[in-house]
Amino acid sequence: MNSVQFGLVRRASRSAFRWSIVLICVGAILSTLLPQRASATAEGMEFGARVEARGGEDSRGAVQRMETAVGRELDVVREFLSWDSPFPDTYHTWVRDSGRTMILSVKSKRANGAIVRWADIAAATPGSAIHNDVVEWADDLREYGVPIYFAFNHEPESKASSTLGGAANYIAAWRKIHGIFAERGATNVKFMWIMTDYSFFVGSQAPNDASKWYPGDPYLDAMGADAYNWYTCRSGINTPWWTLEHIIRPFRDFGAAHPDKELWLSEYASTEDTARPGRKAQWLGEAQALFKRPDYSQFRGIVYFDFRGPDSCQWYVNSSSTSSQAFRAIGQDGFYGGPIDPPPPPEPSEISFVAAGSSNGNRSSHAVQVPSSVQAGDTLLLFFTANQNPATTTPPSGWTTVRTAEASGFSSRLWFRTATALDAGSTLTVSTSAISKSDLKVVAYRGTGSTPLDVHAVAVDTSSRTQYTAPSVAPTQDGDEIIVYWGDKSSTNTGHTVPSQLTKLAPTTTGSGSGYITATIAGMSAGSAGIPTGTFTATFSAAAGRVVMYTVALRPVN
């Protein structure tokens, strides 16, 4: 279909559309006499899905089948259209008239497979075929008459979009479309930028890094990520079994830098683990709990992708009876707009030390075991000190760098993460490009806030003596927990005596030979907010010449 024909088809649909507006008005009057559908609470989440039609169903029938299984209506449905798809059709008007919200993804390709290059969209002038196409979309979405999310070419960084242009072309096209929508008065349209979860993992050096494709704060209202737990279901590609938190934490962190934007899971799904029945149900249960945490409060909705997956991937909600039950539990949860009131949030509690683990040796693969008593939601800190400056030091997957320290022939790192249900008893491995004598310590705390790291500092001392003083920090709120770490390179020192106000969290660990690492970690409860902790001086059994010291304050839930 050429652009002129496309315009005629869509304009022809408008007279019917205007009649539907009259029916909406009548429906609005009647709705005051009828029971209202469930919706998410002001503090909760929108609950939605993209449902594949099966067994001769149409799109409406597929949605209603899922709603029957879940025991409630969906708040949100997702739709995928081509550049020249007619809109709205009867399904779209049903979605609107029934009170459901739509997330509409429009690909920069025509139904016959012909591409619409992003550079051509960006360069389109008034009166041109492509410019008229965008005007048609703006007008039709404006006349849809209710709020709707519009996602131009979701997952632009993926291989499927590689023929359409690069990041600069995409951003220019997005901004052109946004400008035309504004000119046409489509104020009911919210622009949602949707990327793969992987684009938030890859790092700034990768061409598919999400930040390279970001249109800019003025040009969008919401961000979405398509998030999948693939595990081993793809042919020739295996990944660990990842919780939803592991998959979307980098997206959450990206969104936190743009706090006025809504965050959405525009697609999410998990496959089954055939060796562990019920594991997908557990994955969904963990997802249900995740968004109730304060550090995920920027999220506004989740949309499950109930489709047949590629290869052996089992995305369907009803891939097992336990998976069906777990998904229904999300839909019934009042936090997600269901009829069952959510339990009250837990009472604020004090921070408590859980456990610590240590290892010391001469290696390039530095491993330590997470204590088995760790629970999901605990804060984990990982301290690493080496007697060399390797070219690369790689932390375990999913850990965030807090501080680094370097001196000649001496280096150190501090990372943190929030524990998941799979962390207890697992092995953490730090890899270095050179064999190094090292000390690796992991420490766990419970009862920390949504952003557990309050304040922290690091100091390096290369003088030779037996007493070394860790830096002071000033907590920003009452009840902080203070952790202090000393790590040194020496051929004679074998121990640290910490000041009396601190309690060792684990025995001091030490190496052997020349230039080994000795390390100690200790803690205490802090005083009032704004009052510096003061400095902490440890006494060594022998003089050392390379010492790193960290002081970290963890904030409590309240």
C-alpha cells in the first residue's frame, strides 16, 4: 500500500470512529450505574499483558481468556503495528471503550516488509509522503480520545532494526515525530521509549548501549524495557537462571537518573526450568514482591508477554499449573489493582549484621563463598585488595562499583549488590588479568533502606608504620551502621587490633611469603545524623607500607 492509499484507508475509518465517540459518551453515563473495573492503587502498579491468540481466537478473545484465568480485567494491553497499519480497528476501539490502556508499538516498516528509514523520517518535509504518514498517526491517536502510550520502533538497537539506521538517525526521527504530534495537538499521547534489557547491561563502549539511543528527557514521558529470563531455552545460547531483579536492575538505575519519567516493563517473561518444577512460579512470586520495594517505586506498570517463545522457550503463563497460579496471584494482589488488599508494609527495623566470608591466596581467579544465612533483600559488600595493579579487575556479574584505590604495586576495590534468593551459598569470583596475592571479603547486612549506601570514603597510606587511621564519614540519618575495612601489603604484618568501639565482623585473614595481603573488617552502630563518625585507628602487628582503608555507612529502612 502506498502512502496515498494508506491515508485514504485511515481517513475512511474516521466517520465510524466519530460515531464511537458518541457511544463513549452514552457509555460514560451508563458506567455510573455499573460496577467499576479494578485498577491499580495510587501507590501500586498497572497490570497488563500481550496475549497471543490461540485456536482461532481473535485478539479480543485472547485477552478475555487470560482475564478469565486471572480472575480480573487487565489494566493494560500491548499492541504491535506496522508503519501503515490502519488505526483504530475494532479491537483497538474495544480496548478503549472497555477502559483498558494501550501501549502501542509502531515499527518503522510497512506491512509488506518495506522499510521506512529513520533518516528519511527525520528529513521529511511538510507535504511529503512520510510527513503525511506521521500527521495521520498524530491525528488518529489524538482522535482516539483517551490516554495512550506510543512507542516508536521499540528495541531500535536490536538486530531486527539494523537496516533502519543508526542511533543518531533514530533519535532524529523520534524527535521529528514528537514535534509533529505536538503540532497536531495529540496531548493524550504519552511517548514511551522501549529498549531490550540487554542494552542497559552492555556498557558505554557497546554500540547497542541504551544511553546512545536515548531521545532526551524533553521528548518522552516513559521508558520501557523488554525483559526475559532465557536460561537455556535458546538454541546454542545458555545463560544463568536470572531473577527479574537481576535482569532489570540496570534499567532501574538508568531510570533513576531521569526521576520524572515513568518506568514500565513493557514485556517480561520467564521460561521453565525442566529440571526444577516450580522454579518459574518462584520467579513470578519474586517479581510480585519486587515492585513493592521503595527502590522500585518509579515503576508504573508490568506487561507480561504471553506468547510462544522461540526454540524451547516457554513464555506462556500456563506453561505449568504452578506458573498459572503464581501469575494469578499477581493479578489478585491489590497492589496490582486486584481485589485482594496487599499486606501492610513491614515495620521499619534496625540494621543487623548477618554474616561475612573471607578468602586469601595467590591467584588470578579470586573466589569467596556467600554465607548460607543470606536472604533476598540483604545488602552485600565485597572488598577486594591485591598486591599488584593488574590491567583488568572484573567483579562478579551484577555488582556495582562503590570505590576503587590504587598505589604502586597495590590495588583495591569495593562493590555492592542487593542479594537475591539465589545468592545464599553461592561462590563469588573476581578475575584479574595477572596472578596476584589477594584478600576477598563479603559481608551481609539486613534491614537496610532502598538505597543502602548512605556515605562512604576511602584512603590509601603508603608510609611505613604500625598505626593506620581510616577516614571519617558523616551519616545523613539516624541509625546508620558503620563498616570499617583495613587491607595492607606486607611481608611481616599478620594482624590488626581495631579500636574498642568497633567489633570485628570476621577474623583477620593473612597470606604468606613476600608482599602478601592482610585484611580486617569491623563494624559499629552510628550515632545521630550529621555527626561525623570520627576516625578509627587500627594497630598492626608489624609495620606495613601499602594500606587501604574504607569507611562505609549503611542507612536503615526508615
